[in-house]
Amino acid sequence: MKSDQALIAEFLGGNQQSFDQLALKYQQQVRELFFRGTGDIDDTNDLAQETFIRVFRNLHRFRGDSELGTWIYRIAANVLNSHFRKSKLRQWLPLADNEPSHDDDNDLDDRRKAVLSMIPRLSVQERKVFILRGLQGLPVKDTALILQTSESTIKVAFHTARKKLKGYFK
């Protein structure tokens, strides 16, 4: 598979299929972010489409200061923020019923659903950090780039979010 830089160069040179390859490479990560943020598959699809429209329109502005995936995540985070502002959505829903579940994992699934049901109690910043860092598993550095803040702010917000979530279960 070609590198992101090669695909970007081809796209900027007029090859539309190169963009399709980039979108395919990053669509699953973006969709997971939106699904965890909204809990709604229709919103997930709409927000992912909006994200890739913005990426398509602005790819010529990508400077390469960060990884392409981080840049796309930043756009996705902005799209999600706009969605929350527009809809005044203040509650992040637990996982959908259509996720696979195994009998051996019932306790883990129950704990996971319980944690996810408590996310709405976190501040907006703590929610974003917890989803990107805790659920998506992004490194502190990438989370800071996406949310356009310092690494220390991410560390504090993640620590605070985890502490609050633990406190909710006592």
C-alpha cells in the first residue's frame, strides 16, 4: 500500500482514487470515534461523511506537521463538537445492542456499559479526553494535537475523568 504522502500527492495531482484509498484507511477509526460519542449509527454515518468531505476540501492545507491520521482525527473532533453544539446533545449513550457479546465476557460487558453510561456526568473536555485516550487508546501526544491543547492538560483531564468514573461506582 502506498504511503499517505504519496496518496496525498497523487490526489492533489488530480487522482480522485487516491483520496478513496485514504478515506478507506481512516474511515473505521473515525466511525468508532463518532459511534462512541453519539451511540447512534445514523449520526455516525452522517458525521463520518461530513468529516471526509472536510478532509477532501482541505487536504491541500495539510502541512505534514503531524500524522495524517491525527489531522483527520482533529477534523473529526471538530465535527463532533459542532454536532453537540447544534443538537445540544449532552448525553453520550452506551454501546449499541448489536455489538457482539459472549457469555464469558458478560461481566466485562456489564462493567463497560456501566462505565459508558457514566460518561455523560463528565465535563465536555473530560469526555473528549476519555473517549480519545481511554476508549480509542490514542497516545497523550496525539490526543493533545487533536484537541489542540497541551499534553499536561490531557493527562490531568484523563486522570480526573478516571477518578470521577471510579467515584461514581462507590
